[in-house]
Amino acid sequence: MKVALPKDLAQEVALSKRRQAELCRQKRIFNARNRIIGGDPEAWDVQVHDQKIKEATEKARDETFAAEMRQNDKIMCILENRERRDKKNLCRAINNFQQNFQMPETRREFDLSDPLALRKDLPARQSDNDVRNTISGMQKFMGEDLNFHERKKFQEEQNREWSLQQQREWKNAQADHKFADIHLVPPKLLWMTSCRPGQAVSLHLDPSAAEDLYTKTRLQFDETARHLQDLESATRTAVCASVKEFNKNQALESAEKKKREKNQEQEDNLAEISNLLRGDLLSENPQQAASSFGPHRVVPDRWKGMNQEQLEQIRIIQKQQIQEKLKLPSRNLCSGQGRWQGPNNHITGDAAAGLGK
């Protein structure tokens, strides 16, 4: 058995390395495709390996993200269900509270939207003495009370009683009148009828005398009626005359009052016209536009413009300014000539001095 020494092992390793390098060199040389294109398979393998590692890493990351998204979706669904359930419970609690403690009948404005308002509403009036029957409400007029039929029956019964009472009074008055006529008849017009002893004596009136008495009484009544009619006519005439006189006086007073008012209005109008004509507004008094800040200032809302004297003064000043403006070019020309003559004289003197030297 041959023993492997460390030196032999080192040589073996070096030899294997050279052999491997030679194989790689041959592979590069004898491979026409790699030799012509000049590719680097190792680098390519490294890149492919790195790409696979990258894809695996991205795939693992995407799977992680997908798992996390699925987890988040589950959590979101759970939270949404919980929120929906809580909202439903809250709405149910609110509805129960409103039905138990906030009923429509307890609201202040329920009478405005009550569907049974017409059934619950009171009639226009419950009695004739209802406090709601105001004058402006126009719910009750004369003869439109609720007990109209009973009142009508009572009034008919009352009218019947009054009629019966008047009939009785009329009969009593006629009886009294006949009794008075009998007692007022003179004794000579009466004659007694024969009667037996023990019977009442009956008096009878002579027909001719009764007719004369009736005629006299009628004439007396007619005279009295005529006299009363004359008095009434005279009284009516006096009243009409007094009313006419009163109306006449009232008409005169009214006409006099209107005349005084018209004269006063005319005087006021004349005074107002005179004040306006003599006032500062129409007379265009320049003193009214004078300002309190100085004589050179005016009040704009009162100033009526410049007068002829001020305008004439402005025109004079403008003419003076025009004349000064016309004289200004000649003055500038003269001053310019003087400035040019000075340097020329100076130059001439220097030249003469140089020539003398």
C-alpha cells in the first residue's frame, strides 16, 4: 500500500486544478458558438441564477403581500359587518326611543301636520257665547243663533200672547167707552122701560139723540185732530226753517274758512316765491360758496362758477404768460451767443500769444 504524503497531495491538487482549467479552456476554444459570439456562460449562469433568486424573492414577497391583503380583507369584512350591525342596532334603538318617548303627538308643531286635524278640530262655534266668536271672525250674525227654532217658536208664542192681550185691552176699552157714553148722556135723552116691581130698571138711549151725540163727538175729535195736525205742521215748518238757517250759516262759515285758507295759501306762495327770488340760490350770490378754510377755497355744492371779472383776470394772466413764452426764445438765443463768444475770444487770445512767442 502506497502512503500519500502531504507533498503528493499538494501536487495532486495542483494537477487537478490545471486539468480543470485545461478543460475549461478547451470548452471555450472548441465551442464555435462561444468562440465566435464571445459569450460568458458563467456570467450568464450567474445572471440567470440571480434572476431566479430575484423572481423567487419577488414571488415570496407577492405571496406575503397577497396573504396580508387577504388578511386585511377579512378584517375589513369583519369590521364592516360589525359597523353595519352596530348601525342597525343604533337605528333600532333610535326608532324605539322615538316611538316610546318622541311620539308625533308630543311635538309642538303636531297640530300643523296632524292627519286627523279635521276630525279633532272643534266646530266654528260651540255655543252662542263662545269666546272664539269675535267680531272679525264673522261666525255669528243677528238671527243665526243655535237655538233659532226654539227662539222662533217662543217669539211666535209671545206675539200670540201680545195679540190676545191687545184684543182684550181693545174689548175692555170699547166696554169702558160704551159705559162712559151711557153715563155722559143727558137725562132728557134717556127713557125708562116699563118693568115690573122688583126688577132692575133698564135705560135706553133715544136713536136720534144718540146720532146727534155721535156727530158732535166726531166733529170734536176732527177739530182736535186738525188742531194737532196744524201744530205738527207749524212745528215741522219751524224745525225746517231752523235747520235751513243752520245749514246756511254752516255754508257761509265753510265758504269763509275756505276763502281765508285760500288767501293764506296765496300769501304763503307769494312769500315763498319772493324768498326764492331774493335768496342766494337763484340770485347766485358768490358769498354763499365762500369756504371757511380760506378765501381761495369754495364749497363745491354751492359754487356757481366764476364771474366775468375773474374770467377777465384769468384771460389777462394767460395773455401775459403767452407774451413771456414768446420772449423766451430770443432771450435763450442771446444767452447762447454770449456763451459761444466767450470761448472763441479765449481761443483767439491763446493763439496770438503762441504766435508772439
